[in-house]
Amino acid sequence: GEFSVEESLLPHYALGGAELVRKFQLSVPAGESWTFRAGVAASWIQDEHGDWIASDGLRIRVMGAEARIRKQSGAEELLVALASGTQTFEIRMAW
């Protein structure tokens, strides 16, 4: 099978600010797993709502998938695991 990615970008306006919503639909071949890098910062913390907040103030919420941090060359990467099969998830970003 082939690895395929469809992404759509939408602004989301709400009380308190706006977000950029990135919606993904993926097809990952059987037996394969991939990782999507959602962001890079000097450091990340996760707040009580599950949002990831970067040291530079970027806020990312991952919906429909699991995210984790990987330390890499003096920075931290926010990674989303992509398992085999068809899946959808979205990333909401605010500054």
C-alpha cells in the first residue's frame, strides 16, 4: 500500500482568540508506523487541559491522536504517532 496524507487548513475564531486548525486524513500501509513532527521548541509543557505549550508561547492541541516529546539536539520535538491504517486527527495552533 501507499502512504497518503490529505491536509486542510482552517481558521477558527473564538472568544479569547483565533486558532489555526490543521486537519489530517492519513493512510499508513499495514505493518508500518510513522511519526509526524507537530512542533519544535526549546521546551514544552503540557497543561491541565492537555494542550502543549512551547517555551516561545505557541500552544498546540492534538485531537484524535497521541502526542509525545522527544529531546533532540538541544531542543524538544512534539511528535504525533501514526499507526498503520486509515486515521484522522487535527492540530489546533494558537500564538
